[in-house]
Amino acid sequence: MSKVRVHNLFISLDGFSAGTYVTADEPIGDARALFGRFDGRVINGVHHVAEPITADRIFASAWGQGIGAEIMGRRKFGPQSGPWDDDDWRGWWGDAPPFRTPVVVLTHYERAPLAFDNGTVFHFLDADPATALAFARELADGGDIRLGGGPSTVRQFLAADLVDFLHLVTVPVVLGEGTSIWPGTAGLADGFDIETLTTGSGLTHQFWNRRR
């Protein structure tokens, strides 16, 4: 069966993976320090690794390998809440979202699918993690499912015991407040084999692989 994978989830030294707010002008909100080292070119995966080729970029480039669909929370798609009053909103990425696969956006408010020329199709679904995963697997054509975040969405899937691989990147900054994946996950590490590596940039990568 296809795996559920989390890639490039940045975490501050005090355990936060996102800020406390998102707006149209500030998609990262008050967590800007957490993402100062992220180079978006790595998401081209095996087809292109940005130069210079570093360990951080090689680890990050696994983001696109073998993925058939993504699941994301609504705040990763946009800053809105409540009903979709602005149907013109097409996500943060303009006319060429980087996913190139079906994407399931978790929301309590239905909306018609949104398709792009590069193969990205956003499907808007009100569902619990298990139901959303079953729907994404139908769309993925046998590929793995990438759980794209944000941290609240990742936490829900971890709590439901549905994550097979978790790539965490600890950034040497302190946010002081924000959103974390950890509440309610006591004992989580017992079900995973964990490898840790710190690169010359100061980033610490953890690779969690579910024990079989």
C-alpha cells in the first residue's frame, strides 16, 4: 500500500512549525525566521537540484519523488476562513502550483475542484484523516501520499496513526509562540526508527520511518 509521507517540516528550537496567524500579505505570519533558509527550488525533486548541491538541498529534494497526491490543510491553501466568499482565490502559487498532482484541501466548506494546466488539481473535502486519505489514494494512481501540512493537519494524522515517514528539519531559531505538531503525541517515537543528522548549515534533519 502507498505510504503517507511528511517532507521538509521545519521546527524551531522551541517546537513550533508555524506562526499564530496567516494573512494574504503574510502567508508565513510571525514565523518568518523559521523559513529563512528554505530554497523553494528543491521541490523540483530528482529532475533538478539547485546549485550548489548541498546535503540540505538533497534531503529536501525527496519532496516530489514517488508522490501521487498531496493532502493539505486549508491554511496552506490560503488565508481565508469560513465560507468561500472569494471564489477567485486560486492558492498562493499563481497559475503554476508546484504540486503537479491531485491535492486534497481539508475544509469544512465545499468548493468545486480547481484545475491547472500543469496537472495540479485542488479538491476541497470535509473529512476526517482516514476518509481524506482513502480519497487521496483513489486520486494518486498508486503513488505515495504527501502530507503537506500545516502542523495542525500533520498532528491530526499522527494522532490517527496514519503517517509512515516524517522528515523534520530543526532550525536554530526560537519563535516563542506558534503552532506545533507535538500536543497529544506522547509515545509517538516508540513506533518509529529515527535517524538524526546535522549539516554544516546548522540544520538538523530527522528521518522517522515507521517500524514494520
